[in-house]
Amino acid sequence: MLPLLRGLLTTLKSMAEKPTTVSYPEQKRPVSARFRGRHVLNRYENGLEKCIGCALCAAACPADAIFVEAAENTDEKRFSPGERYASTYEINMLRCIFCGFCEDACPTEAIVLEDNYELSFTDRKQAIYTKEMLLNPVPAQGKPTPQQVEPGVFTRSVPEMKDPTD
Amino acid sequence: MPKLVNLTINHTRVTVPEGTLIVDAAKEAGINIPVFCYHPKMEPVGMCRMCLVDVARPVIDRATGQPVLEADGAPKLSFGPKLETACTTPVSEGMLVVEDSPKVTAARKDILEFLLTSHPLDCPICDKGGECPLQNLTLGYGPTESRFDFADKLHHAKRVPLGELIFLDRERCIQCGRCVRFQEKIAGDPVIGFYQRGRKLEIQTQTQPGFDSIFSGNTSDICPVGALTTADFRFGARPWEMEAHPSICAQCAVGCNIVFNTKREARSEGGMAIKRVMPRQNEAVNEIWLCDKGRFGYHYLQSGERLTRPMIRQNGELVPVSWETATDTIVERLKTGRSGLTVLAGGRLANEDLFNLKRLADAEHGKTLFYTHMGGGDLTGQVGLAPGSNLATLGKGDAVLVVASDLHEEAPIWWLRLKQAAARGASLVVLNPRATRLDDFAAISQRYHYGRVMDALAALFAGEAGQVLSQAANLVIFFGSEGLGVDGSQAVAQACANLLIRTGHTGRPNNGLVGVWSEPNAQGAWELGYRPAKNLTAELAEAHVTLVAGADPAGDDPALAETLQQSEFLVVADLFMTETAKRANVVLPALPYSEREGSFTSGERRVQRFTAALPPREKAHTEAMIAARVAARLGLKIEESLPVVFEKLAAETPAFTGLSFDRLAETHPQKPLLSREDLYYSGTAYENTAGLGCTLALTGSPAEAEPVTPELPAPVENALLAVPITRLYDRSSTLVHSSSILGQRMIGAEVWLNPQDAAERGLSAGAEIEIHLKSANWPVKVVINADVPAGAALLPRSVGIPAFELAALEI
């Protein structure tokens, strides 16, 4: 009899407690600061893409999930600072193991693993995220790429980097 | 045998020939001394100071001339006051070289820091990144952090096109001068040079158009930084992403060893594509060099215009069908027709294709004809170069004769090697109707009038040059087809073969006759028994079933096009919809050599193997397989598998006895040492791990014969003499659908005239005129060249004007 009552007491106690589950997807938990979710490709404030198509992320990727092809910028059609930009950038999310090596390898802090963990596909083709899907939206004060720019302004492809803080 | 010298490098004892440089001696011992400006193919200059080492030499007692000994009996060594450059210092007896001391390490670090003070460090976007000596050596020996602010560095506009093929990035240049020295000493085209001094020094081109050299691509290989890169590969891929597939260049008869670098590509929907062509070391063929045609002319291999499906003619139209239907159509025709299959093959086919097609023709009571503009291949099979030949070993006491050929245009790498042979002391004799780039190095250079080559040869052999040639220790004769047709070049070859036989220059290495063919496997076709037809038009008109493979007779000659139009049943196997293919009853898509394996026989009679760089495109087959499939339907057994075909070929052809794909894949260590682990040493050429090839044995008993001199065309009042010549950037079947990158240099329909002839006719350079040749008019552009003899009108081959031998031409 006593064990039964003890059990019922536990039940009654937890009924009064605040629930630990959240009703996803209506409600979402904040992720930790160093959470590694789906990648995004960053832009500078002027709208130019940070990615220069160097393919170091693809070289660092242990799962061979990244495919990059590069092409040459011109001042009439400029995608990124410097001479080179990524004309094709694809990540196969089925292959990706979210290790973040790509982020470490990136010389321009272009690729960052962000908070989005909601990845679901009904088809293998859908798992391939193209550059358009990965690129961040153009900032308010920026212009979309390709941009037409003044000659001789964006000559340097690798910006001066500060030590990463987080 | 040179004297051997003993020395110690670090703690390793080394014995090398006298005169060896420390850097090379260390390489022998497996010690890599870092270098930038030194290149084993060029004279050392000691410009970059990267190779500084500490050198100690035995102390010699001046009174006795004997080495001073230490207390323990070992010779006393004395280090120099300063470090020495390992690339300019030759070894000496008893020397001690220290390259791992703190002093040397500090020196290297300092040199690298200096080099990096004006380097932009844009490795992520640099085409050289990943195979860059500066990158590797900085990682190995350099400082970890720069004390130099980027803003203080030297800044230039990023890329400057030196020509349309090569880009220069002045910020990246470390001023080692490898490119300038290569162009001057090796390529013989001093078209780039240093401008200004000190920090302001930069490479400039001195020609218009810029960087006007056919060897310019090699400078991007040997550049130790990303200062010189090719326009073709610009941002094409990162070096580590690409696969390397060994192959053989198919642009001419030299047979340069190459590597196709391939990578997946978005444009090909994720399929593999060739990204660049790199040289592969073969010291007996191309060393580590390539000409620009070989390096940049590969685009036709992956052209979208290539044939992809078999087609048969139904109601006058070519319609796509399956391979079964196409094969059935051919087989039906062969079965029902009055038997006879005429195979007309070009020198672009591999040995295996030629062999299988010949077996099919033999089984069908047919004929095999070789489509060529040049004869004499039967003689190169008898008195050609014997196994063990290497043009790089020709030197003092040897002689080379070049007849009726502009090697700089027709076979650039042979030109390069003969230039080097002449520099080593070989006597070079050139007999050509007009001045060529070979004349600069020739001991004797003679001219003749077009059409008088046989008289000129006889006079040459009887004169001073004849003495030089007959008394040479080794004699190699190159014959070409400048102004000559099949019969004309056959006669020249015979006259040259007679000289070789008469003077005993046969059957030995480094002696013999070499044909300057235009196709990669022309020599192979001759060796396998293919011969040009005496009268091709008649042969084709008579044929019941004609199979044309790797050749475009209709595109070359309207008369042949007419004949082929009328032919009973024409089958064409080719890469593209050629003029001949347009007239065919059955068109079969062939596989280019980049998508299959096989072997070519070079002009030097070296059989070399190539491997598939890309997976075969859907629905295309090799010619060998086509022959096998047709044979199978006819109840014959012909092998499909290419290694097996080659084995069979080797068993049945005396010259190929004992050869197999495995034999062709054998390698042995080559000098200078070159390996991918330390690519700073001699550039980005690939080490040869896929086979050096084998030279064919000589067959038949060479005998002198009277050359049959073809008749000259009857002189026509006021007419010029049309002279067919071969140019480098031609439009032969391979380069037809070529890269846009070589577009500017490609030749069109043009006629080369002497300034006086042009003036008499009131023609200026670039004028568009019509010429009258073989009772038809042809639109051409006028090129005026002072080297053209008076009365001659030079017509490049392969532009569709039917100039095959000397003929009268009216303007």
C-alpha cells in the first residue's frame, strides 16, 4: 500500500510542476551560442558576398559535402571583393556532419554554421543547398550582387581578420 | 666517365661526378635544399639566396700541397666566413656541407621574410595555391608571422595580361627570373624581360602581340609563385581537387607525355571535365616541356558539338538510331554487297583501332588505305630510329639534317631539342626553300627552289654538308612535306634513306630517318601496313563499302567530296559531323583519346600508352570496338578489349614483338630527379609513373632504291606556284572545334606572298582576294612575308583549300 501511495505522490507533485517539454514547432528553444546548425554564406554590409570561392571549406570538409567552383569578378559584375568569387557553391546536407571545419578553414569568415536545425527533405536532390539558398539576405544599406562598382576599389580579396572572439 | 668526388652533406656521405652542384648532390642523397631561382634544366644564377648552406673545405698546406690533418688523423676542415649558395657552388673533394644548422635555418627564415615583404599573401584565390613553392617553403622554413603591414607592401594592379594566354601578377613575383631565362635560353624567344630595378623590378613583354612565344605555357609551370598563370586555367579548380590521368598529346607526331587534370564541373552537370593539361616528365621525348598548342588545344575533346549517337541515312536525312541498328545496316550491306570493304584511316586513330580495322578489312577481302599528305613511312620503319635513341644525347660529332620542314611550326618540341643538340655541339644542317627558325642554330643552311628538292639534296650530299653528314658519329634525318605531296615526300625520304644506308647510319641508336607527320599516330599506321592510295579518287569511286575513320577527305578536297557523294555505301566514324560525315550512309560516334585507353606510335617510333581521363560519353565507341562489333555479326572473332587487341597486334606485327600495355607502362628513374614531394625544385611538371614507352624494333632489310621524282606542274603564264605548308595553329581535324583561347592564333584561309609578288599584283597585307586553283576560286586573306621565295604562294594545309602538292595558282 505504501509504495503505491508514494508513487501517486510523485505523480501529483509533477502535475504541479512547470512542464520541461515545449510544444515544438509552435514554440522553439533558443540554441546555445556555439550551436552548429545549417550553414549560411555571409555578406558584407555593402551587399558583396564574403565568399571568394577559394574552396578551402571543401578541402577541409571530412565528408566531402561541399562543392565550389570559382569565376572571375569584373567591376561591371562584382560579386565579392578581389578577383575571385564562387560561381557555384553547393552543400549536400545529407553528407554534412556539422563539424564546423569549413567555418574554421574560411579565410574571409564567409561560411558560418548558424542556428537553423530544421532540415528535412523528401528527396535527395532537395538536400543539396545551392548558393542562393545559403546566402544571407542583402543588408538594408547594401545592394544585391552582382554589383556595378567603381574600378580599383575592391582589389583585395582577403580582408584583414581579427582574432575570432567566439 | 667523369671523375667522382666524395663529400659529406649533413651526416650523409655522397659520391657524385665532378662538376655537380651542391643542390643536385644533396638531391641524390635524399636531402632537399630549398630553392626558388634554381632549375635543373637551366644554368644557375644564385638570385634568390634561398639555398644558402654552410660549406667547409679541407685545409691545404701551402708548402706541401697536402691536406692538413687533425690530431685524430681526419683532414682539418675550415668553414667559409659566409654561407654559400648551394645552386652555384660545385662540389669538391672532402667538402662538408651543413644545411641543418641554426645558422642556415636562420638565413632561410630571413630570406623568406624578405621575399614576403612584398607578397600579397592572397593564397586563397591564387591558382598556384596548393602547388606553390613559396607556400611550401614558407610553411617549412619561414617565419610564422609577418612583421610587415599589408598597407606598407608594394601594390600593383592585380593581373596584367602578358599575352592572351598568360597573366602576370606583379605583387606575387619574387623576381627569380626563371621565366625570363626559360624564354631566352630554352625557348629561344626572348620576348619577356626585366624592367626597372630593385623593388620596382617587374616582368614586361617586349612583343606585339604580347608574350609572342609558342612555349609560353611552360613559364607558368616553372614559376615558383603564382605570378604567371594561364588564362585558360584561371580559377578553374584548386590543384588538390583534381585527379591526374596520364596521357599522350595528340596534336603532332612528337608524342609529348602529358597529364589531364580532371574535376567535376557544374557546366557538365556534375560530370568530370578536363581542367588543364600538364607536362609529364619523359627525358627521351619532351623532358618537362609542352608547346602551347598541346597545352591549350584540348578543348575539342569535350566540345558540345561532338557526335553522341549513331546515325543512318533514311530518305536522304541522317536520323539517330541505336548501335544495333547501325551495325546491322553495315553488316547487311557487307553481306549482300559484292564483297569488299575499303577502310580509309587517318593518323589520329590509335594502334589498336588501326589493327582491328585492318583485320576486319582483311577478312572482308578489303583494302586498308592511309589518308595522309605525306609519304615515306615505309622507309622510317626500316631505317628509322632504333631502340635506345634519345635526341637529348646528340652532341659533339653528331649531325642532324632537316629537309623540307619548318620544325618550329610543325613539331615545336623537336625544334626545341634540336636547338639544344646544336648547343651541345651537334652539326645541324637545314635544307628548306625558305628561312625557318631552325636556321639560327644551323651549321649549314641551304635553300632551294620549290620543286627542285631532289636536285638540292643531291647537291647537298655531294658538297661540304655531305662530308659533315657522312662523317658524323650519329646521323638523324628529319624530313617533312613543305611544298611536297605524298610522292614528293616519298622521294625525299628515299634519297635520305639512301644516304643513311650508304654511310652506315642505320640500325643503331640515335641514327635514322624521322618523318615530321602532322598526326599523332601516322608512324603507327605505316608500321601496321597502311599505305596511301596511288589514286585515292579512283579507289573511292570503285569501293563498294567505304569506311572512313579519323579523316575528313571531303573537307580537304572538293573533288574527293564529289566522289564520296557518289559512293555506293559510306560509313564514317568520327568525333564531329565533318564534311565527309555529312555525305555518309552511316555515321558512328567515335571516342576521343581522352575517354579511352590505347597507344600511339610517335614519329621517333616510340609506342606510348594513354589512359582514359574521363568516363566515355554515352553511345560513343572506339573504332576498335566498332570493328569488333561488325566482325561479330559477320561471324568473325575480333577482340574488343584494348589490352588484348594490343597483345594480338604485338604477336602479329614483327616491329611490336614482345610489347604489351604492361611493358609500355614501365618506368625507370630519370635525371634530373623530379618529384611531386618537392615541387619547388623544378616546377609543376608531373613525375612519370605511368610509363616511358618503348621504341619499336627495326624491321625489314633496308636497301637503297632510286627515288621516283614526281613531275613538276607545267609552268603557266603569270601564275604563282601554290605551295602547301603546315602551320602550328592549323584547323586540322583535331583543332576544328577548338578552344576560344587559341582563337586569335588560329590560322584561316590565307596565302603567303613575297613582298615583290604582292606589290606587282597590287596586293596589301590583309587584303581579301580570290585565288584560282584547280579550276575553282577560293577566297583567301593575303599575308606578306619576306621569307617567302619569289614566285611562290604558300597555302597552309587544313583550311579547306585543296593544295596537296605544287600547282599553278592564279590571283
